[in-house]
Amino acid sequence: MKTAEIKRRFLAHFEGAGHTVVPSAPLPAIADPNLLFINAGMVQFVPFFLGQRTPPYPRAASVQKCIRTPDIDEVGKTSRHGTFFQMNGNFSFGDYFKEGAIKLAWDLSTKPVDQGGFGLDADRIWATVYLDDDEAIEIWKRTGLPAERIVRRGKKDNFWSMGIPGPAGPCSELYYDRGPAYGREGGPEVDEDRYLEFWNLVFMQYEITNVRSKEDFDIVGELPNKNIDTGMGLERIASILQGVDNLYEIDEVNPVLAKAAEMTGKRYGQAVSHVAAESHPDDVRLRVIADHVRTALMVISDGVTPSNEGRGYVLRRILRRAIRSIRLLGWHEGPALPILLPIARDCMSPSYPEVAADYERISQYAYGEEEAFLQTLRAGTTILDLAVTETKAAAKSVLPGDKAFQLHDTYGFPIDLTLEIAAEQGLTVDEEGFRRLMAEQRTRAKADAKARKTGHADLSQFRAALEQGGPVEFTGYREVARESVVRSLLGAAAAGQGEEVSLVLDATPFYAEGGGQMPDLGVITTGSGKVEVLDVQTPLPGLIVHRVKVLEGEIRPGESAFAEIDTARRRAVSRAHTATHLIHQTMRNFLGESATQAGSLNAPGRLRFDFNTPGAVPQSVLHDVEQQVNEVLLRDLLVHAFITSQEEARKLGAMALFGEKYGDEVRVVEVGDYARELCGGTHVERSSQLGLVKILSESSIGSGVRRVEALVGLDAFGHLAREHVLVSRLAELFRVPGDQVADRVEQTVAQLRDAERELEKLRTQLVLANAGGLADAAKDVHGVAYVGTEAPEGTSANEVRTLVQEIRGRIPADRPAVVAVAARAGGKASLVVGLNAAAKGRGLSAGDLVKGALSGRGGGNADLAQGGGVPAAEAPNLLAAVERAL
């Protein structure tokens, strides 16, 4: 029975029993700060179980996509561990309880195939129950399961909770006996490879508190509504129904495994045992490839892209483990994912058609990551191999932490890969040393960043200022100037003319840098002085600090002040910020919802917008984006900001920046009905106030991240005016219409390149014309034919090497010959030395001669070597040094 059919039957069974079929939630569990990915079928229903929300239906069923990575190192070594899996689940919210759950599970499991069930042999099913759950035991007996196949187990195995205070309860697990070929007789307690768990029925009936561990907590009492949460591993039941040994051999996974085996010339299934733990290492690697390729497909499909943090790092690690595994199996004929990923797509698309529809984007990210990793492997593996050799030569078994850190910091070599390779060589890694160096680097980076923002001020001063005066009120949304009070000067009792100091007001209209928006600048005037605001930061939540320079008089704490921002700058920055929102929305319109913001800078009249997308954005798309944005400006849409709850903002479809942390209340900025985004920045009042948006460039700033730079308002008009003058001038010089300038410039550049190539050719011919004469005039130095000469000034390095080889070739092969040519360019001298086989036979080496002349610098081999970087006046001395060495 195909996996897609198993899924269909499961949902049909429960839909027929009054359950609402709920679609799988996306893998990234954005609503839960404790999870990178959804890891269980019940995650999207947690608010119902906790009583936070009223469920819209009493019963539900789903097939949820899940990711679990804590056991990633066990993938391939057991029949149960996989990173991506699908969880069939049925749920009751205060509706049916134990008897209903057990009956529904038993019916689907044992009902004949021709009646819509799975047709499992009832005589091979076992059940486990919690130690004192006599009620569940009696229900199983009434169902028809004999007492000898019902096993009582403790909290570790048969009591479920989320690991936090809240609902919990005993559970009952179903196991299927796969027969003596898979292990020992005696039930699940004896062997969980032979007796494979395929369904877990959780009876949520208690409220627990003081959770100290999975097995140590206090039960407060019974829940007012008893709930059911079940989970049937789709891959596990598929392996049973398809009669295969493990989840890697089912129809959704095995084709990838088989192709990887074919590519590498390996034969899968070399072990004589059915037990996965006794598998051949090649089998384990093939399973890793199959599992990880499928996982990467599904994770990218749900919008995650490779990166060095969070979900992106998990994806990167999974992809890189797959790539390295296939290379360890002997595949070195280029990228493997273009062969394997389409197979995974074809396996998964019957259940998830979106992976086929979105495959172009998915594959761009995956293939790009493989190309980048292959480059990392080439550089890093060489360095790591050397470090391993040095460690073994020193009779040590631990690779130093600084070596692992160097690999990570310099070559981008992941620590988990270093650990794996070291383990294969019988070594461990000083992980503590590595983590310490990583922590030191992060601390330095944070300190440097903080210092740049706070002028190296003592952070304790900021904490004291916040504790003494409380949060500073920001009033800049509704006003550009206000009466205020100088609450404190950090680290100073007063500041005089010319001094710079950090100043805190009790309330301020100055926007502090944040969310990509640059800070407001302006002036603050008191009765005794006037200061210029140079920067505004929020070093601690709630504390707004102004970095100021005293222009006149003196400034002291406690004085009344008038704070006034530079309104022209504020308007220019606000135009840029609103333009960023419009570009963000328009990029998503053209490139899809995965084109999410990855960073921004909103400065006066200009913006920088970083966003996720797998490849370069075509010029035609950039043109269309720019045009659509400017059409929005012409619509003169109202720009409106309001405060609401996070939940309500999500319902409205407001975009939130991935990775940003928001409070319960959020600020939403709308540009008419066109764009809606969570944002704390300042904006224009109407879209027409932007005037014009001009996109200047689009480029890559990292794997899967692109950057657009643009001008807004008068800056955009000024840019276009300058371009118009430039085009007009070029049109005049080339004597063509303006729309033909680009073609004429391209044509002229091509002609210049052709001329340069011709000049290069002529220069080379001129240099080589004297080769014969120089060879004939070779000087005999202790039996060696020596030619030492200077090339004409400006001769290229390639031409110098060609000259050396040409002269060497004109000297009889049986006569030892050494040719040295010095050249001068850019105020520096270089030296190239070549010698023939007869000279090598006398123990001479071109590399040694170059290093001798250049005091150890330079390099090459025994036949040809070069070096340089000394003052041009040293050219004759270099030739003389070579002659002295003969």
C-alpha cells in the first residue's frame, strides 16, 4: 500500500467518524518560540489543549509534517529515526475519551483492506498501557486483545506531557510483531525492533505542575475536559504495510536511496540481519542520503533557506550531511543533488503537489548550497587532514579546539563536520576549547558593535539611568518638537562647549536607530546651552540615549529643554522607509511569498533592502517592480499606523520579519490596501509623498540573499537628471540618438578590447624576437649556459615567463642551461628563472635560485619559478645574485 494511500485512508476513516480534517501546518513553528520546527502532530492544537482558545470543532484529524533533529546522528542506524516524518493524528477536545480512541484505532488497524482499513493481523498487535491504567486494560480486553499481549509500563514510556505545567496523562501504545527475523520474542519490553511501535494514544486527563523532569512532577487534579491526542507515524505504518525493514525502504524514500546506490556503485542491503543497528556502514550512509534529501526538499518547500542560524542552519547541516555522505561512498562526478532531488520531488508530490509546483525555487536553493559546500570541502578538508596528521604524529587523540575554530572561522567548515571526520580518524575534538573561542569571538563582536553605538560608555550607566528614571517616552510619531527635561548626562555632571556626551530626556521626539531606520538628528536647547544631536540609540529596552555635542554654553541634568528634530531629514528617511515596505510587498508579488526581508537600511533619500531569493532577479523583473511601486505612488494611498494584538495582526495578514521578537501588542503600518507590515518606524502620510522610487542596483550579499539599493524622492529625481546629462553628452560625442548610446558604448568597448589583444600580441612578438640572440650569447658559468637579462619595462608576467621558456628552448638540451629574466613594473622588480633537465641533473633548482636572490621569497618548482616585490632598482642585482649561485 503506497504511503499516499495510507494517508488517504487514515483521513477518510476519521472524517467518516465525525472528525474535521485539518491541513498540515507549515514546518517552521513560528508561533512557538521554543520550537524551530513542528515536531509532533499536536503542536498546532496546543492552544486548545491548554484552554487558551476554544476549538472550532470537537474532533479533528490531520497528517502533520514534522522535523526532529536531536537524534540526527542516529539516522540510518535504526529503523525508527528520521529527520522528516509525517504524523497521522486524531484529536478529541472534551468529546470522546479512552474507549472512543481505542476503538477507532483498533478498527482502522484491523479492518480489511477491501473495506478501507489497513488489514493488520490482529494476532500480531500488542498494546502497552500506563502502570495503573486499569481502565485502558479493560477496554483493550473488551476490544479483543488478550491480556498476554497487554503490557504495563512506567512513566518513562507510557505517561505523556509537554514537559511544562499543563495537561498530561497516561498513554497506550500499539506495537506490531514483525516476526523472529527482526529480533527476540517477548513483547515491546524485550525488543522494539521486532515489536515496532506504530501508534500512540494519549489520554489527557490530568493537570500537572512543578515539572522537574519527564518522570518527576506533581498532579494537581483532573482536567475539566478530557482530551485525546494520538500519533501514528506514517512512515512506520508504511514500512509495516509495505513489508520492508525500515522507513528508508518505503515508497517515498527508497527511490532516492536506490539512485544513490546506483550512482556510487554500492549494493544496498549487505548485512545479513534485518536489524538496522547491525547495518553495513555503506547502508547507513545511503539511508542518510535518502532521508536528508527528502527532508531538505520539504523544509525548503515550507520557506526555510540555508543560513548559519536557527532553522536555516538545521537545513544547511542536513544538506551538507547528505552531500558528504554520497562523496564518502565514492561519488566525485560533480553535484549530486540535481540527480537526487528530482526523485524526492516525484516521491512526495502525490501527497504534496506544492513541491512540484515550487520546484524551481526549491532546487535553486538546494543546488546553490551544494556548490558552495563543495568549495568549502575542497579548502577545509585539506586543512583538516593536515591537522589530523599532525595530531596523530604527536601521538595525541584529541584535535585541538583552535584547529576546529580556525576551520570554522576561516574556511566556513562546520564543527559538526569536523567532529564526524575526526571520529572517522579515531580522534575526538576539544569541543570545550572550540566553544570557548566561539564565545570569545561573539563577545568581542557584540562588544565592538555596542561600543560603536554607545561610544564605549559603561553599560552599568545605562542600567542606572533606566532604573532611576524609568522608560523614556517616544513622542516622535505625533510631533517633531517638544518641551522636555534633561533627565541625566551619562558619566558627567555637566558638559561644556565642544564636549560630547550621552544625554537622556524624560520624553523625546527623536527616533532611535532601529528596524533598519537611521536615527533622527537635530538640536536640543536649554536655558544655559545648546547641543547638536549626533546619534540616538536604545542601548537597553525602554532607554533612549542621545549622543550630543555641545554647541553653545553648558548643559546640566535637571534643566528644561526644547528638543527639535531635523524635519527635512526625518521626511527623507520616512520616504525611504515607506518605499522599503512597498518594494518588499512588490518583490513578493513578483517572486513569491518566500521573498522575505532579510535586512534593510533607511537613510535620507535612499534605501537598501535585503531579501531572500535563490538567484539573481532578472532586469525585466526589477523594471516591473520599479514600475509597480511608482504606480502605487500615483494612487496617493493613505499610510496608516495602528496598535493591535499579534494574533489580530496575523489575521489581517501583516508581514512580520522572520527572527524579530514582538510583544503582545504590535504596531501595524498599512499603505492603503497594498502593503501591511509590523513596523515601529516613521512613515509618510500618503504614498504620493514619495515622489519617485528609482532602483539603482541588485546584487548578491550571501547564499540565497540579494540586495536592492534605491533612491527616493528628490534624490531619485537628481539621479535621473544627472543620468540625462550624461546620456546627452555621450549621444553628442558618439553622434547618435540617446537610445542608441548603450549600443555604441558596447561596440566601442569591444573595439578597445580587440585593440588591446592585438597590442599584447605585438608586444609579445617584440619581446620574443630577441630570444634567439640571447640564447646564442649565453655566458658559460662553471659549465652552465647562463642567460641573465631584463625585459622591457611594463612587460607582463605572462610575457616574462614565455620569454624565459623561449630562450631555454633555444639552448641545446644536452647543455646545462639557466635563464633568468628580471622585469620592472609599478616601481617593483620581479624575477623569473627557468632551467632545463641537464641543469637539474647537476642539482640546480629554479625555486632555490629565486629564493636565494629574493632572500627566501618566491616560489615554483625545479623547472620554473618566480618572485618579486622588491624595489625596481634591484633588478640588476637579482640577475647578479642568480649568476653568483651557479
